[in-house]
Amino acid sequence: MYRFLYSPRWVALHIVVAISVVAMVNLAFWQIDRLHQRQDFNAILKARVPAAAAPLAGVLAKYANPSDAEWYRVSVTGTYLVDEDITVVNVTQDGQAGHDAITPLLLDDSRVLLVNRGFLPLSMEIPQAPTGRIAIEGRLRMSAIRRTGAVSDAPTGELQEVQRVDIDRLARQLPYPPVPMYVELLDSQPADSVTLSRIADPVFTNGPHLSYAVQWFLFSGCAVGGWFIAVRREIQRQKKRGVQRSG
């Protein structure tokens, strides 16, 4: 009665179901791993984002690894290089397409700190940065890395528009050596242009990873259940055929 399970058609079905179940279970555990990564990231944000601002030089000296300093709030003074504006394109914030305004801030140690001064809708141009001595506070961010499939910036030439804040790439066109991290502006004295929207705060959420994991487990269960149903129906069909023949 069960010999049909070894026929080529059924063997192919077994293989397809087995591969599908293994793939879906692996996808479920991948989503669980993504959830754990997000939870670890949230823990970092909760520890660093509310912290009081500290002088930039002290934070950079304390954390040799930029990833250990990211998201901390820092304070620094300097002078904007008003002719060195850079635009980060293909940016969205609060559902609106636009771009970010990046302006280098010349520090007392003759280095420049790239400052993301804020978000602008597509129709607006970058306003001139405040002149003279500026005191700012901002969130430290790591230099951006191009992800697989993302658009690349030109490897040579001077860039006025970029896809991301890649400090190593932008260092080639800056008149002074850059700080290895950049900041997202939170406060400025004197105040910056009112047309700039503050960069959105990081979101403390676990995302949809748990629900996706549950869905993949359910899909794998459905595949196994479907296989059992198909086998049971075939057995019933063969039993019915055997009864008809004996009759």
C-alpha cells in the first residue's frame, strides 16, 4: 500500500517538501537572530542617547573604536567652512523625500568635523551655515558604508552630492583632515536656519522580526501538514480502488 511513496513523482514531492521546510525554518531562525540584534541595538540606544553631552575630544579619546562612541551626545565649538557644503541625496524623513545638509566644522585642532545640519525637502536648497564661532551639540555617528546593491559615489573628483556620509571618501576633498566620525546636529549657538528639520531620532522598536519568524514556522508547518494530507488521500484512494477491485 505504501509503495507509491517510492515512485519518482512522490520522491520528488518528498524532496521539494523537505527543502522547503528546511529553508523556511532557517528563515525563521534568521528572523529570530535579527530580533536579538535589534534588541541589543535598542539596549545600546537606551544607554547612550539620553546621556548628557560631553566634549567631543574627551569622548573620542575614551573610545578608540568608533562603534563604541556612536550615538553619544557631544559638544564642540568651531567655525563652519561655508563653501564646503555637501548634500546627501535620496533621503526620506517622516514620509517626505529630500536631502541632508552636510557642512564641515573647522575645529581648534585644525581638523574638520562633518556636521549633518538637518533635513530639507527636495524643493529647498541648503541654507548657508551660521558664520563666526559656533557651539554645537550633536549625536556621534559612524562613517557610512555602502551596502550591497546600493548606489556608489564617484571614486574620484570633488563631490557636491553623495549617497552617504563616507568620511574616507570625502576626506579627499576636504582642506583639513577629518574627525573619524560625524555628528547629527541637535543644537546650535547661534541657531541654524529654521528651514532645516532636525534629523529624526532613532526608533526604539523590535520591528516585525518576531511576527515574520512565527509566519515562517507556520508556513513550514503547513508544508508538512500538506504532505501528510496528500499521503493520506493517496492511501484512501488506493484503499478505495482495492475495494472496488475485490468487489
